[in-house]
Amino acid sequence: MMMRTFNIPFIVLVAAALGGCVIDDAMTTPGRLIDAKSGSPTNIASLTAVVEANPSDPSAYNVRGTAYGRAGKMREALADFDHALALNPRYYQAYANRALAHRRMDNLDAALADYDAALAVNPTYDAALVGRGNIHRLKGNSERAIADFNAAISNNSGDPRAYHNRALIYQAQEMHAFAVEDFGIAIGLDPRAPEPYNGRGASYLATGDIDAALEDFNQAVQLDRDYADAWTNRGLALEAKGETSKARSSYTRALQLQPGYAPAREGIGRIDRGQPRVRT
């Protein structure tokens, strides 16, 4: 009997850059909002008071820059990281933060240069290795990306970001067994992050393991009820199982979160036309 295969529109997952004074880059997907809580006007006002009281302290600018970054105020963040680096040209955390701000503004070459600068100062800095690996991945250089993720894993085997992002490359190369393994390690290291469940579910679905895929998508949306991509992928799994009513509900939820989102809209269109995604 032939195994069923699926045309799955893979949803790109962006790497995590957690911890320390690096701007959070929690494995978010395109269209999901940056957490603005730590970038609230009250918090930024408090950090501005610290900057004004310590105008020669580069860390004060770096910390306020991270708050601006979390609020999505990238130009203000860049200005603070520039100031921090003017005060301390070897401040590798500020280089990594500025790189992430550049990446969020789609300035990939500037981001790459800053990650290189951070690693020139501290070659084992895992946030910069993961960040640079993601820039290489976005620029289509998988070999360099894998090398950076491998280095991050070698330096800090407990870092879920490197495993997650290496899994994305394996997934893009249709090496789903390797992707599932790396997503699983990322989940074990950070079981509260929804993105690795969504990523692993996509690989399960691509290889025809619908039940395992659905279990992972259910876990992803349980962890983050506003995760439009996971709701869409859940719809794909339910559609593959022939549960079109539940699939429609899942696609509808995705469209409520992200109006006009093409994969969810197309899913509803297939259901309306009676044309399931599955092909044998």
C-alpha cells in the first residue's frame, strides 16, 4: 500500500534568541507581534532615568535598547546600541542586539556584519552564533547556517534555539527524520515554547503521520492561543483526516488572528470546493 503524501505549505519559523540582555527573538513567525510589555512607556521612562543618571555607562543604553526592541521601536533601539558601542567598542552583547534590530528591519547585510563583530570579540557567544546562523539561513546559505548552529550546540548543548533552527534547515531539505529529532530536543529543553511543536508537526504531516502531527499542533495552540500558523497547520491535519468541520474552525481561528492569511483562506476554499489537500 502506498503511503499518503501531502502538499504542505511549510511555515517558516524564526530562531529564538533568549536570555541575558539580548532582545528576545522567541521563535516567532511572520506576522506575530513582538511582546511590548517590557517596552511599555513606564518601563522605558524608568530606563531613560537610568541612562540620564549614568550617561557614560554603555550597559544603560544597551538595556534601554532591548526595551525599545521588545516594543518594536527599532530605530530607537539602534540609536541606543550605537551609543553603547561608541562607549565600548568591544561590547559584544550590544553588537548582537544591534544585529537583531537590523534583521527585524530586513537589513540582513548589516545584521551579518554585527554578528561577525560580536563573534570577533567572543567567538563562543551562542546568541551571536544562532543569530548569524539565521542570517545565513535567510540568505540561502544552508552550509554556513548549519556550521553556526553546530558551533552553538557544541558550545552550549542546552540551548534550544540552535536545535530548533537546525531543524528548520533539515525540514527545508526534506530531511524530516533529522528535523523531528532536533525539534524534539528543542522541546525537551524548553517544553513551554510552542514553535518547536508546530515545526515538528509540519514534518510529521509531510511524512504522513497525521495523528502525531495533530497532537503537536494541538499542543502548540494550547501553549499559544494566538498562534495563527499553528491553527492553520492544525487545519491541514484535520483536513487530511477528513474532519472538514473541525478544519474549517481551525482555519477560521487563524483568519481571525491574521485576516487574509493565504494558507488559511486557501484551506477554507478547498473545503468549500470539496477538494481536500491530501493526494495519494
